[in-house]
Amino acid sequence: MATGGDGIYIVHSDGSRTLDGCSGAAVSCLGHSHQKVIDAIVHQAQQLSFAHTSVFTSQPAEDLASLLVESSDGAFSNVMFLSSGSEAVESAIKLVRQYHICNGEPERVNFISRKYGYHGNTIGALSAGYNPPRRQPFEPLLSDAFHHVSPCFFTRDGREDETEAQYVDRLVQEYEEMFQRLGPKTVAAVMLETISGATLGAVPPAVGYLARLRALCNKHGALLLFDEVMCGMGRAGTLHAWQSLGGVAPDLQTIGKGLGGGYQPISAILVAARVHTKIAAAQAQHPFVSGHTYQGHAIGCAAALATQRAIIDDKLLKRVVDMGDLLEDEVRRQVPHLKEVRGLGLFKAAEFAPVASRGHIAPDVVKACLTNGLAVYLCSPATDAVLFAPPFIITPEQIKELVRIFAMSVKQVLERKVD
Ligand SMILES: *Cc1c(COP(=O)(O)O)cnc(C)c1O
């Protein structure tokens, strides 16, 4: 039973504590007791909690939208706030469709996404994603408008005789073939996690991959949609993950998780000016008939605004990079039996080398960590990896404590002959 929060720790009913090494699922970027965010929530609740967005906007929603637009290097002009990552993905898919209707191309109905992508659990988001165990029970309900190509995972899928550039060529060729198979004029968007998150474990794209996808979408008139629900909002060391990856911006982007840091359920879609302009200009003829009761919720926006301001005021993005480097060094130095340590900022994964006669050991490692007072995130099912995504406020001493418990837990699991 979780009854309290104290910085990076979750406090249990008996007073014992768990070090939150993954912010839940890369959510609690400011830890669990940030006073400024709590104050902002209380203040907004005293002013006004809810006013329906069909009629009203609110100051926190306007200020938060401005902050997000201004931090996007000109990539986005408009923002829509929702309550969960899945909701943001659903509405982003609909906005893509809306754009093509308004642009006189209603025949664009296909989406190209990736195997082992994760985009959420509602029917549309689950259709876009591709994690077989999550999809399996619901397969008959999923949309056939989504088509899946290979993920970008050079260190695993690159061939021995292949350079990184040749690997990217091969992946782009696979996209091109998918465009041709579907008919290039039927493709609405390419969508992907900028850095693969929950399923593969913090896999950054190969060098040049995002730029090639941008060019491919431009060539065929499709939109590019980045899902940064997990890797965005500072997790990778820049507010938007693509800002750390060569600066290739999408047309639409979903964010969630770290946006409100877990203090309130809030997510958003960021939209490029050219997409918004087209949709807004055709509003009379083609209104965007989609909405959710709690979109733009004032307390959610107030909490997210306070969260994002704290990240700026306390210069936490620099800290994310520094602590991420330390975390990576410590893991490499202390943890046995690793195949790879990867990721950006405080979004890092440790993948295990195969253990003779045993399947994946990550599930046992995650359990052992919990017993030893540390929460880390289990990536599944395509890799034998554990994800680290601690709160941005973590100190060097706490990083060392995290890695000490992790290394001890891995050793305990390896020493057990059978689990
Ligand atoms: C978590 C996640 C989602 C879904 O967000 P929910 O808030 O759980 O609905 C979507 N996309 C990515 C990349 C995620 O990591």
C-alpha cells in the first residue's frame, strides 16, 4: 500500500520505502512531493476546477500551451490537452485524418507504424502499436488501417556486414515498399515513438533515420507523427526528444506521462502550423467532431504548468543529462552480465546477455529489485531489458544507491540456479 511520497521515494503504510527508479512508467519527473506543484493544484482548485471547453478556456491552459509552443523551435503552433496518452494518440490519429479531409485527400486512410511500438491501450492506439501479448485478446476488434514495419534497432538488427547508414537505407526501403503496396496516396501518416520506450527499452533511432522518414513523408504527402508520451518532456535531456536527435520535427506530436509528472492526469497533442491552418480554414465545411469531457481540465493544466516551470526554473534538463551519464557509467561498472546499456538522459535501459538454459531474466530481476526496495520498469516481451527512468531531481548519491540495489538484485537472480 502506497501511502506517501518523499522526493524520489514512495512510502508504504508500514513506513518502509521504495526508491522509484522508473518514475512509475517515466511519469513522476519531479518525484512524489513537489511543493510548488501541490500548491498550484490547491490554488487552481480554489479558483475553478472545471469549465467545459466547448465554451471556455482557462489561464493555465493558455499559459501551458504557450510554454509548449515556445519551446518547440518553431515546430508547433497549437496544442490540444487531453487526459491520458492513449486519448492523445486517438485524437492525433483523428487530426491526421481531419487534415487530409480538409486538404481534399479523403482517400488517405492508412497509417504506417512499427512492430514493437507502444501507443496506448484504447482500440485505435492498440491498433497503431504492436506488442503481441497486449493485442492478442482484442485482435478481432483492431483496425486494419494500421500497417507495421520493422523497428529501428541497429545494435540488435543491423547485419554484421552493414554500416549504420546501410541499415537506415534498408529500413527506408521497407517503408517505401509499404507505401507502394498500400498506394502512396492512401497513406495518411507515419507514426512512431521518437525513442522506443516500454516495449523495446529506450532504443534511440539510428543516425539519419528520422531525417529520412521526414523526407519520405514529404515526398508522398503523408504526415509525420511522433509519439513522445514516454520519451518526451525532458526525459531525454531536451524538452522534446527529437531536439536531442538532430532536430527533425514532426507534424504532430503526442505527449503525456511527464507532462504533469503524475500530479494530475494530463496529455496533449502538439500541432504544426501548416496542419492547424488547413484544419481551421475548413472548419465551417468540415468541423472537427471529436472531443472529451475532461480535455483542457484547469487543474490538470495548472499542475502541468507548475511541473514544466519547475523543470525550467531548477535547470533540471542539464541535470537529466548529467545524472543520465552517471547512471550509465555506474551501471556499466557494477552490473554483471549485460549485453548493452542504451538510451538518452534519464531514459536508459540495461539489456541482459543470454543466460544459458534460462529464458529472460528481467522479470526476476524486477521482482528482486522490488524486494530490495527499488522499483524499475520491465520492458517486454521483445527484449530482456530493464528500463531506468528516475525522477529528474535524483542526486548523485541516490543514483549510486539505485545502481547498488540493482547490481545486488541481478547477482541474486544469477546465483539462483533455477528461479
Ligand atoms: C504510455 C504510453 C502511451 C499511453 O499513455 P496512457 O497514459 O497510458 O494512456 C502512449 N504512447 C506511449 C509511447 C507510451 O509510452
